[in-house]
Amino acid sequence: MLKTNRREALKFLSAGALAASAGSGLFVGIARADGKRIAMVVKNLGNSYFDACSNGAMEAAKAAGGFEIIYTAPTKATAEDQIAVIDSLIAQKVDGIIVSSNDANALVPAGKKAMDRGIKVISFDSAIAKEGRIMHLNASSTPLIGAKQVQMIAKTLGGKGEVAILSAASTMTNQNSWIEAMKEEWKKPEYAEMPLVATVYGDDQDDKSYREMQGLVKAYPNLKGVISPTTIGIRAGAKAIMDGGLVGKVFITGLGLPSEMKEAVLAGACDTFAIWNPVDYGYASTQIMINILNGAEAGPGSTVSMGRMGETKVGDDGEAAMGEPFVFDKSNVEKFAAIF
């Protein structure tokens, strides 16, 4: 649960990189080292979940020695802007790129282009389609993540009441995979009195997610629960519940950060939510990339090391999992809010 001080981690900023990227609205944070360069390309700026992932990346690079971390993202969570970031990194001849994709298929050409130039490419959080990367590291398994979220809202509601989903963007592979896994879990007879009435998209923007939550409440007056499998969506949805005087009437669950969900949990807008430690996730992804750059295999059937996070096996689909999601509630949210 080590959390690197982000201000310290990013105090070594590359003025040249910032100047070069200013026209495209990119943010680049760099931890200097006289060695190979690894870029972590996330979905968008202003997302504290990814900021925590970058802390883990810095930790892994520092522990390994001889690696430089470039933490970068487009200002908007679009495939086009993300491709521009990757093209810039290709031009800089980085050694490895770790991507959380805004669109699985749209980023394949950029991933192929990087690999054709000898750059190692893996994805985490939200996959690039397998043709565009070496492997993908899931935080957990898709079935477990999807099932857990349905189970949490069912526990809160006693298995009865209308439920909606507030997702991020409709193109995000991880969101769509988790929603499909939720629907599989929803087929079980114990959820017969807990229908899914709508799925809406807040595009991982606080203001839009807030408005979508308000719209759900107006459109479905019998709505009792909302699942939001995105850290931005769940925090914005919880705020809309509290601002709208709906605490105790509508509950939200999903994937969130303890530091951002503590108030909602203590207020009663959220009973339980889940997440993996994003610091660990950034660390594990970076550790895998470091091992690849040091000559390790990471193709289907390979067992790859994640450093202090142990080992994971890459499946036939080129995907591996870090671990199981962890549930937070009133009994532990304050403790973990002090960590991430």
C-alpha cells in the first residue's frame, strides 16, 4: 500500500517535453533516470485514479533503477487525442509504452506502429485490441468485477428495486466488458425483483456524469440503485444524490477511490463500493514492462512477474489479471482514504 508523494515524484519536469507538447494540450510528468524510458499513457487529465497509478509506476522504476517514467495523457478522453500522444512518443523513441485505451480498435494502428519501430507496448485498465499490444493486464478478472458490483447493490437494496448503470464512454473496453459481466450476473434468479432499467454515459466527466445521474432520477421515479463502474461517475453520482436530498432513497455503488468516496459512504449515499489499489496497479503494469524490456517473455502462456505483487499468467487471449477487487464500507473507508 505504499503511496509515493506525487509532488516529489513529478518535481523533475522536462521543460522541453512540456514545450513540445503544449500545442496538443498534453501533460507530461517525468522521473529522470539514465536508462530506458517507459511512457504511461492514460485516458485523460484530472483523473486522480490515474494519478495514483503513476505513483506506482514511479515506485517500480525507482526500485528497478535505470528506468525513466513519462506520465502523459490527452486533455480529452478521446481516441484521436490519445493517438496523437502515442505518435509523439514514437517520435521521441521511447522504449516502452503502457496504455489505458480510450478505444480498443482505434488505437491498434498506433500500437502496431510503435511495435514496428521496436517499442514494446502493453495495455492496462482498458485494453488495446490484441493486435496492437504484447499483452494486457486487467486489474482483476472481468467476471469477478462485474458480478461484484451487482452483488453490492443487491445487498444494499435487499435484492429489490430498479437499478441503472452510469458508465464512462460507450467506447471504453473495460467499461463495456464489465457491463456485459454485470448482465450475466443479473440473469440469476435472485435478481428477478431488481431490474436493470437504463444504461447512460457520463464520458468520464464530472459535470456530465452529474447531469446523467440527475436525469436518471427524473426519468425513473422508482429508481433505487445505480452502479457506476468508473471512479469519476461514482463520485459525481454520489454528489448528485447528496445535493438532491436523495440520501436513503437512491444508493450508488461501483468502482471508486476511498479518498473520493469517504464523504458519500459516511453520509449514506453509498453503502459499499469496490476498487483495487491503483498504486499497486500502476506498479504491477510498470514492473511487467520493465521485465519485458529486460528480455522477459509476456506472450500467451507466459508467467510474468509483477514484483511485490507476485506473478500472473497470460491467457490465450493475451490478457492477465492482477488480483480480486476489494470492497470498502463504513468500517474501512476512512483508513484507506488516507492512503489513496
